[in-house]
Amino acid sequence: MPELPEVEVVRLGISPFILNQKITDVIIRQRNLRLPIPSQLKKHLVGESILDVLRRGKYLLLTTAKGTLLCHLGMSGSLRLLKKSLPPQKHDHVDLLFANHCLRFNDPRRFGLFLWTSENPLHHPLLSRLGPEPLSTDLTPCYLWKKAQKRKVAIKSFLMNSQIVAGIGNIYATEVLFKAKIHPLTSASVISHEQFKTLCSSIKTILGKAIQQGGTTLRDFVNSEGKPGYFKQQLQVYGRNSQPCPLCGASLQSLRLAQRTTIFCSSCQPKANQHYNETKKRVRLHLK
């Protein structure tokens, strides 16, 4: 699934080409995505210019004078800038046509979203409860520490809760915890304020580097030009189960947490003893 860095890479890629550009037509080939595309979407968009291209969590927000188009790439979606004359391929569900090019949405699994709101998009039900942006000044060690108090959930699940922090998915949560040297099953409530300083710094460093490198090439992700991201080359642990730890050489291990695979180093990310065992029971851990 495209995560926050991938969505930010797409935003940066399409912005120079669609900002202040008028939408000349909207072609919808498949309305049935995760939620149906609104029947009046074409009416709302045709003739309007894109005034801003924003991101909130994993959502792209294309703003016009009438309202905002909310787009989510789902599990395998992509937005690509193409020549208008290029014929659609399988799974090309939506085209936004401009004077000189086309912004095309492709989504094989149809888990993406194309929604419309004429209100403040930040008040939309899908966005209103999102936590702070991980790369913003709103995400601080103090904020995380306060949110973690009395929460006995595993720290990895804590980080992936979009109401705590917006947009940290499985790949980057795994990498962040490795960099911070915190075991993924450690209870969020026992992590010290000092550890949250390291964790907060790791979040910003990992996500920042991923954006600079163009995202992660996993499964179907490509950027707005159809090119793959390159951060996969810098992944330290994700997808490397049983391979040597890049820091200590010990064999990396795998576990399942909330139906997601987590890779970690038991040497560099030591267990938190009692708290680890309690968390293990709660999540019904399945070690591989």
C-alpha cells in the first residue's frame, strides 16, 4: 500500500503540472471503488482550476473554488501524468483532463477513493480525527508520551493508529522502531519520555529520507511519472526476515501483529520482559 512518503512524492510530482490549470473534462470508467465515486463529480470539476494540491495523512486534496477532491490511492492505486492521446489500459478508472495532459487514476484492486466535499476538507469524516502530521512541528516527544500514558497497546500498533499519528504504515513503522532500537511489542505506556525523543526523531528521519528517495518500490508503487521509488534500497529490516541484521549481524526475526508482518532484531531491539509478555498475550502473537 502506498504510505505517506509515496503519497507525498505523488503530490510533489503532480503539483507543478496541475496547479492553476483548468480541468477540461472528467472521464469516469469505473465508479465502484471502495466507496462509489459521486455521480456529480464531473459537474463539480469541469471548468474549475486546481488552486492547491495538499496532503493530509495518506489523502491527496485537490482544491478548487467550488470545493475539494479527496483522493486515496488504496492498496495499489496510482496517479500518473500522461499525454491525453494515450489510450486507457486495464484498471484505468478515472481521468482528469487538462489542456496539455491527463492525470489518470489506475487501481487494480479498487480500494482507492475519489470523493468530493464542498466544505472544509479537514472536517470531512475521513480526515477530522487524524492525528498530527509526522513531519510537522505538532508531532513532538511530549505529545507522543502523553498519548501513550495508560495505553497498553504494542508500540507498533500505537504508531500505526492514524488517530495518534497520521500516515505511518507498516513499512515505515517497522523501520522507525528498528532505528529507535525499540521492540515492536513493547507496551506504549512503558516507553520513557527520553525514548520518545529518539522515536520522534526516527520518525522524521525515516520518512524524510523516504520522500527524498522517491518512496518505496514495493508491489505496485510508482510515482506520478510511472517510475519506481528507490527507498527500498535503504530499508534496513522490512522484508528481510532471517537475513543478517545490518547493525549486529544477528538473524532478523518475524512476527505477526494486527495481521501485519513485523521484522525486528532481537539483539538490537530487546524485549521489555514482563511488558513484552503481557503484550504478547493480548495480541495473540504468532511467531514465525
